[in-house]
Amino acid sequence: MKNIRQSNVNIHKDAWVEINLEALAQNIQEIKKGIPDNKKFMAIVKADAYGHGASMIAQTMLASGVDALGVSSVDEGLDLRNVKIKCPILVVGAIPLWAIESAAQNDIAFSIFNDEHLNACKDVFERTGIKPKVHVKIDTGMNRIGVRSESAKDYIDKVKKADYLNFEGIFTHLASAEEQEETSKQIARWNSVIDNIDTTGLLIHIQNTAATFAYDIKSNMVRVGISLYGLYPDLPPKVNYKPKLKQIMSLKGRITNIHEVKAGEGVSYSHKFIAFEPVKAATIPVGYADGVARNLSNKIYGILNGQKVRQIGNITMDQMMFDISGVEAQVGDVITLLDGENLSLDTWAQILDTINYELTCRLKVRLPRIYTR
């Protein structure tokens, strides 16, 4: 039996995203098979769980063996706290100084990497009596945020002496986990820090999704993101293991109109599709404002009543059309654009020359979420 929950969003639209919570739980179990028992598991749910709805799927993650959640901002952490998520939460990105007090008051850990962070944390402790929970972020080659590896030991010594902090961990991020040579340089910089400090009682984490599958690195926690949702990151040629995953996101729309396009007539703006013979066309209310890129026009397919149908004409802001010639269908029937079986986000990513991460995040603007199990 399929159980369905709907998030509290617009429900007056004949198009929606379905999130398969059972597949999510299965993905986590598959990933955990390759993670040593002595390593903790942080699930990355930033960008609203890559467009899947963090507040709605967090409990499934925790019930499936996840130990902590990683977010990109204090606001994302607060959203989880507001739905009674009590597990450890870490903001893996930089936060503004004025947000430190809110993070501390809501038991949200965050990354620090400069003296301004230390001063702001001290001010918060003196005002509130709460010791902010922090992880030191080391820049080992990403050149985004963090204290440089050659200065990290001195900075960590300062953090250890700061009695106004709850010092929880140390971490870095790999820039090119799919490239072994570049990754080995970052690992060497990481080791130059970790090998020269006392890490007792600290969470030590460097492995993102690809590195979790491919490298044995000194750490006691992994951070897994995209593969939770059934998609693979770029991987190096050799991996320690590759879990069997299922895409948990589907995209569906109901037919709002069926009509005949006569031979010689064009479809949609600019008539990029011309019917060389009569075509039975169906319209669904999904467009580029819903996150389906216009550059996918005339290049993708859907499934209607078990049969493959081709998208035709330019995808518009709110609608797109399909050639359903030869398929028995009526208004109200569902066309599936993405699913966990045959219609992959990876196919769209290849067409658009981008990554699957970007596409999951796009499909969140105004499409309601349906959660199934």
C-alpha cells in the first residue's frame, strides 16, 4: 500500500514532485554498507535537501541510521529545529557574525575560521551564558572558506584555549574528489594538520559523497549528500564501493488539453517544432518557471499510460506539450517526466551540460511535494 503525505504548499496545481521515502531509506542503508562502523554519518540537507524538502525527510533519514544533519545556513537549521528535529546540526558554510547568537540559542553548530568569529562567539557567551558549538573549517585547496592548512594548527590552539566555546570538530572540503592526484594533495595538507594536534573527543571529517566511496582518509565522520537522493557525484576511476541507488524524486503533470496539430503547423513559441504529419498533442502545466530548463525543449521524453512520448515545441514558462499520437489518453491522465526507474535526472544533466545537483535544486520553485512510502 502506498502512503502519501503532502507538504504544506500550493495544492491547486496539476503538476507535482513525488519523493519516495522508502527509496531514501534504502539508499541510506546501501551507503552505510560501505562506511566503517566507527564512523558517524552526516546527511547533507542544504538547499532544502537538494530540493527534496529537508523538514519532511529528516525523520526518515534519522530513522535510517543518520547521526547528524548538515545545512548551509542558520535559517536552514532553524527550519529543522522548528519541526522538532533534535539531532546534531552543523552549518557547513560561513555564517554572518550576527547569526551566531541565534545558532547558539538553538543548539546549531557552525564553522569558524578567523579571529572575528572567536570575538563574536565570546560576545555571545558573555551576553547569554551559552557556549556556541563550533567546527573549525580548514582550507586545504578549495579556496572558498576556511583557515589555510599552514595556519590551522595555531588557530586550533586558540580555539582549544577559548573557554567560551564548545569545540566539537574540525573539517575540510575536497575540491575534486573525482581526481585522485589533486585529492591526494588535499589529503596531505589535511594530514599535516590532523597528525600534529590532539583530536581526542573531536569530530574529524573530510569525506564528501565521492570521497566516502573512494578514499580511506583519517576521519571519524563522513558527509554524504547527493547519493542520499539516489544520484551519483563524479567519481574517480577506482572506488572502494559503489552502492546501488534509486532516484527518489519523480516529476509528474496531468494533461490539461488534447488537440490535433495539422501537418505543417508549428507548436509553441518560435515554432521550433513543425508537424510533418498530423500530431495528437497533449499539454501539461509544467514549464521553466517550475525548474524544467527551456534548453530541454524537443530533447526529452515522458511516460504516458506506459508508453514513451516525446516533448515537442519550446518549453514555456508554465506549460509544455507532448506528441501522444498513438496513445490512448484523456484529459486528466498523468505524464511522468522523471522517475526512479527510466527517466533520470542524469539524462537531463547530460543534455544541459550541468550536474544533477543543480537540477534537483531547481525543481522546487512552485511544485508541491508529495511524500510516498
